[in-house]
Amino acid sequence: MNIIRTAAVELSSIPAIAYKQKLASGGSGVKILRLDVDAAAVITVDRRTGAGTPFAKLDAKLFPEEAIDEALEATQGLPYSARGKINVKVFEEKKEAEDVEEIEEEKVDMVKSDEYAAIVARYSDEKGKLNYALMNKDFMQFANKSKIVADMLGAKASVDDMLVFIVKSRAAFIAGKKDSLPDKDVAALIETLDEIDPRSAFKELTAFLRRKLAK
């Protein structure tokens, strides 16, 4: 079965590869697979700060702090997609990577949605990472021109409600759809984008809306 994860990246600090995956318990984790010995580690990622915490006790000699920091940095901004398990060679023997807490299919439907795919395609840079600055600029331009957003600002609507409306509207437009996602799916889409960059995918947009409300 495919798992929801990013592409794998090769680390330079240790002989290993790493990728980010969605966890059944919620949020995301970065998995590091050693290529020279039979060893793996999972680092859970704090959505607010981007800081990593080992999912279980690990050997610091095999997975030094430098390697963990490199894995977190290298996978930040890479988009999710449904991908197969990774096979790695350890001492000339093939070993299938067991993925910790594989996410159930129904919990990750937004990764497979047209809206998510369209956003990734539109805002990914040449390295395959999401360009959040460009995405926020585009969404703020829409907010500036939208009469509905202006009315919401005048009514002192919450930032969360305005964010949902803006993302809902832009996601439908970018995906070329006439019908917008329901609010619960928009919230799931925002959560998924936040997991790619734990420092908040729409940080600039929400700050922009707060400034508008304060006027």
C-alpha cells in the first residue's frame, strides 16, 4: 500500500536517506534510514515551531543531532504525495522500510485532491519545494480585490473564517473548479499545507488580515 510521504532526500552528514510522512496519530514525522547499517529513526515534527523530537529512543551515534537537523531542513517544504515503500540495500541485502504509523487512506484524502495537486503544481519552485512567499502574495492580492473579504473585514469576522474563505476560493480557482470545497475539507487542506512548513503556510496572509482588522 502506498503511504503519504515526500520524495526521499540523501543526507550528507551520515550515509542515509530521509523523507517526511503523515502519521496516523496526527501531524508528520521525518523518517531517516541508514544505508550502511540496519537502522532507522522517526523524528516527529512540531507544527508550530518545526522542531523535531525522536518518536522513540534512538542511538545518538547512528543518528547524531547534526543528521536530524539536516533531515528536517532537507524535507521542509517538500509536498506530500501517495508513494510506495522505499527499498534500501544494507550490506547487499534488500530490506523493506517499515513505516511507522502509516496513515489510513480516509485521513489523507486532501493530499489526493485536485485542489492540493493544483496548489503544489502552481507554487512549487525548481527544487520541488513549495514557494510560500509566492503563494501568500497571490492569496493576499485576491483578498485585496474581494468584496466578500472586504465585507468580512467590515463585520469584524475572525481571521480563521476569512482564511477559510480565501483558501476555499483560491483553491477552487487554481484547480479550475466551479464548486468549492466544504469548510471541513478546506481546514484539512490548510492543515496539510501547514505540515509541509511547520512555521505556518499562511503566516503572511494571516498577519495581513490581522493588520486589516486593526485599522
